[in-house]
Amino acid sequence: MYAPRHFEESRPEVLHELVRTHPLGLLVTQDAGGELSANPVPFLLEHDEAGRAVLRAHVARANPVWQAARRDVDSLVVFQGPQAYISPGWYATKAEHGKVVPTWNYVMVQARGRLQVHEDAPWLLSLVTRLTQRHEAALPQPWAVADAPADFIDGMLRAIVGIEIPLQALTGKWKVSQNRSSADREGVAAGLRDQGGADSDGASVNMSRLVQPGG
């Protein structure tokens, strides 16, 4: 990923938080023939016994990725945060000299590591339990794995395979108008807030907070 220094983000706590708040990663793998495969997968970011960051998830057993992915090279997982089109009309400098063009702001984290596979039922049950607890926690009446019949859960576990990626590298890019003047950034933040009402997923509003000087 091309990341000029003014857009580079390397603080582990910031990168980890992006992964936790945007857990649907795009898992990119390569098979023995060199063909690439991309699968959207919700991940848990955890730490192993040695304290190393690791991504854990599961895929359908019918999905060939867990068998086809090479284990001797890194897989790539891409996590996409807020993103938005940036109009040059929002820049204060447009009125000064007109030498402005459109761009796209975005926040992204890329993780790399060797993919491992887990098929044992206890590992899978523990994983899906933690995944469920993580995403049900904010609901008024959280659903739990134990709410379903045990034989049904056993059948579901046989239909999935666990994957684990101990992270060898974690890189981030926060392209949020840091290369513009404070006045331009104020204009971008205002423009994003103005269009936020038509933005159903709130991406423009979230981006406006990142662009705002001191935000």
C-alpha cells in the first residue's frame, strides 16, 4: 500500500481499534497456481499466548479458501474504515487561486501473516462464542450460542472451518486531508457534515470528524 509519511499511521492501538470497529476484512489469498482469491470475512483481533496480535475467524467448509490458500506465503487482510469523496469546492483555497482538484479520503488497515487452519470442535465453539459475545454485547437482549439446541450447534460447527493469522505486519493509512491547510480542512469537514444527512451509513459524518483539525 502506497502511504506517504503524512498519511501513514503506525500506532498499534489506533490500528487495532480500526480493526475492532470495522471487523469485516477482505481476506486475499493465493493458491498454488498463483491465482488470487478475495473473501469478505468478519475477524476477531486477539492476542496469542506470546502476546502477539492474531486474527481469528471461520469460513464455510464448502468455501475452498481454507484448503487452497498457500501456507508458505503471507495472506493479506484489508480492513476499510470511513471513506468519502472530497470536492475541491470545499477548499478555502479554491477562491484564492483555483488550483485544486477532487480527491478521495479514506482510512485503511492492512494485515499480513501466514494462514493456519483449525477444524477441532472445541476451538471452533470457543471462537463462535467469543464472536457472538463481541457483536451481541450492545443489544438489549443479546443472543448467546447456548440459546440454540446443542445438536443444532454441533451440526453448524461441522459446517465451518476456523482460520487464524498470526500477524507479521500491520500497516495503516489515514488519508484525511492532513496535506491541506487548516482552512481547507475546515471546509472539507463542513462539506462532509452538510452531505451527511444523505449518507445512510454515516461515513461522511465519521470522515468529517477525522478531517477536522485536531480531530
